[in-house]
Amino acid sequence: MSILEEIMSSPFRVLLSVAVLLALTGCQTMPTATYETEKFDSAGIYSRNYAFPSATACEAARRTLLSQGYVISAYNSTQIDARKNFQPLANAHVQIAFRVVCADDGVAGKATSMFVNAMEDRYTLKKVNTAASLGVGALGSVSLPFSSSDDSLVKVGSETISAGHFYESFFDLVGKFLGTRRDEIPPSVEQSAVREPIVRDTPTQQQPQQLQQQQTVTQKPEAASAQTQPPTATPAPLQPATTPTVQSADKATVPSAPLPAP
């Protein structure tokens, strides 16, 4: 018996048939449906919670996108739309569309749930040839041997980005911007936000306090002026002026005559 006859014997024939059937079965296996990969669970990569109001969280997200070269196409206190273009090849174009939604948590609105979704659109460059034609009323349309080609981008695919590290880096940078904004708040603003109980003084207690404050205010300038002004010289006491004796005109002008001798 030749070698070919031994191979084509019944045991080998059965094994060969099984192998062919397995190969055909593998080729005809249907791919897994896309929706079967979706898992609605709490451990999502598209959301993150922050202990800030929605307007503050969305402002931090806007600064995050601007710092990475995204162009903001729409913005409000609860939603942001941004885009960024890439060109990996000469005839290929990629665009990432980024959307951020901020939702308030709690009654006071001091916490926010941020939801993020990024979509990647792929385009390719294709040329469209157009031939020139001339229409004549009696003869109809006549095609001329002139043609032109126009380049246009054709969308060939669109997919939601599902990479966990992509969103993780975005949320980390948002947290850094929120930390920066927290440091920029002056202490006076934070202290004014805390309401302290108002203590009202009675009239009997308020009047002595006001009098004491007024006395301290009036005494301080006097003390300061006393220290700064140089000592002034005290004038000598005035002595009473003596009135000069006035002699009579007769005594001053007419001398007394000598008395005659006896």
C-alpha cells in the first residue's frame, strides 16, 4: 500500500474532515455586537465629583481645555463644547470633539458632578473630477475637453474615546485648576462668608464705651503734640510802671528869686 493510500484511509480521512469543519466554523463566526461591550456600572471613566459649585467647576474645565490647545465653540456655566484638530498623515485628518457637562449635587449646590465625553472623527482627502459642459439651446449640452479636480475631506469614521488614562489626565488637571482657584481666594472673603452672631449692646453699656473711646482719641493727639513741640520760653513778669512826677509849669520855667537880706 502506498503512502497516499495510507493517508486517505478512514482514520486520517475523519481527522481531515474534522479539521476542515473547524476551519470553516471559525471563518463563519459572527463578531461580537457593539452593545455587548457596554457596562452601565458606577465605576465609570466619564465622570468625577468635585466639592465646588457647578460654575466654578466648569470654569476650571474651560481653562483645562484652553491650556491644551482646544478651541471653545460653546460655553456656559453648565456645559462646554471644544474641538481640536490633528493631521497624522498628509491625506488624513482627525478631529476630537470634547463636551463637558456640570450638574449640581445637593440642595445647597456646593458640589458638582462633571461628565465628560470625547469623540474622535476621522476624515480622508479625496479628489473629485468634474468635466466642463456647455449648453446650447438647439444642439443640447456639449461636453468640452476641459476638466478640473477638487479636493474635499470625506468623513470615514467616528468613535467615542474610551481610554481611561485620557479622561484621568483631564480630571487631574481640572483638580489642579480648582486648587489654584482655591488658593487665589483672599482670606477676607472666606471669613466674610462665615456668619457670626450679632451682639447688640444696651444703651447703658454703649454710652460708657463711647465716652471712653472719645477720651482715648482726644488724649492721644495731646500726648503726641506734647512730645513733638519744643518747650516755649516763659516771659518775665511785668513790673508796674512808675508814673513820672510832673512839675508844675511855674516851677519848671520861672526860677525862684533870692530872698532879700534883712
